[in-house]
Amino acid sequence: MNQPVDLPLPTGHYATLPNGLRLHYLDEGQGPVVLWLHGSGPGASGFSNFKGNYPQLVTAGYRNILLDLPGFGRSDKPEDVLYELDFFVDCVAALLDQLGISSCTLLGNSLGGAIALGLALRRPQLVERLILLAPGGVEERETYFQMPGIQRMVGLFNAGPIGLEEMRSMMRLQLFDDSILPEELLLERVAVAVTQPKNLFSTMLVPNMRARLGEIECPILGFWGSNDNFNPVSGARYIIDGARQARFIVLNRCGHWVQVEHRELFNRSCLEFLQHG
């Protein structure tokens, strides 16, 4: 399913995977590779999630690949697949293979964090480091679906077309202080949301990988807001207790989008981790 060309998002590169899906990604900068994996939610894309972050890493000498996951952004949005974790991990691994990338840092937010964990478990030799922002995949599905942000997201998507005010009502739950929510971001996401298939969220299934965290040997830097309405902050403790090398920055007065609400701290901390471990 090809995407309309008038989405209010930058156009980068396209790769057609062996399974036939066409994925869109931005490829900015040169140096060690950081692959940015966005979260789910109506209208999400790599650019809308990370536009305030990756330019600093470009300047610092890193190659930044901002992927639109299948079902999101400018990537294909098939209606005949199950949007399960293994499907996303398959697609991301195939893209890295196609681009000839044998080692990189995975940076994932929410669903993207779960995909990063899943790929680190499946292909550990690919993953030098993990940077996780309130990742999924460390609780049972029922726990996530009790969270007010997830309930609002699913309810809005199932109710029909999502307009500007519906998107605003959901995106306000992403942030502790919703006064910083830009109109431009809402418009980007509304435009993408109308192109997304109905089965995207109904078939999305992410297993609880908590018991396998000890298998991950690479260093992990994590971020979590204590006021997260989507993924409970208890996940930070599970990763700290389960993984071999993990540290987390947990911030009060902060919601699900640390990289937006605490942009400078996030960018600075990521660079220190990438440069010094």
C-alpha cells in the first residue's frame, strides 16, 4: 500500500525488503550508526518522535537512521499482516542487513524500545548499545492496557477518523506539561493517522521479555518519566534488576516523551553514553 506524497514529513530514502514491504527512513550524518525506532500511536513517525534530538547526534559525528516502522509514517502499511513484535524485528533486521550495517546502537521509544530489546535478543552481534525510552515489552499486555494513555489511544483509533482535537486529547497524555505541545506536531500526526490500517493496533502484540533481560550483554542507558501515562515506570526497575549492564535516568514531572520534555538532558546524556559508555 503506497503512501500519498503529500504527508507533511520530510522524504528520505526507501528500501524494499525481501518480504516486499517498502520502508522509509531518513539517513543523516556520517560515523557510527544510531538507529532510531519510534513508538506506536496514531500518526507516529520517526521524524515526529525525534526531530528535536537526532540533529545533535549528526553534529557530533554519528550516522542517524530514523526509520518509519511498517504501518507508520511514509512506510508501507499492509492490511494483511499481524503487527506483532516478531514482525517488526524481522523488518528492522532485514533493513539493517540490506544497508550493510553489521553493528549499531539501537535507540527506541515505547514500541521502538520493545523492538530494540527484541532485536538485541535475536541478533546480539548487531547491537553495540541500547538506548531505551520507556520501552514496552517488560510488562504483561493487560498491564499496558490499563494505562490511561493506551486506553485513550485505542479508543480513539477504533472510534473512526482522528481529527485535530482527537489527536490533541491523546497527545496531551504523552506529556506532563502539555503546554509545550506544538500544533505542527499534531497536524503531522493527523495526516499520517488517516493512512493507517485498522488492524495496526488490534493485532499489535508485544510479549513480556522480562525473564530474558539477563541475556542482553551490551550496555543499556534508559530514560523514564515518573508521570508516564502509557508505560508504567516500574519497567525501569525490571530492566535494572534483570539486565547485566543498565542504568536509568528517571525524571519526575515528566510523561512518556522524555526526549521532548527534557530535550537537552536527553541529547547530552545520549552523547555521553555513546562516547564514553
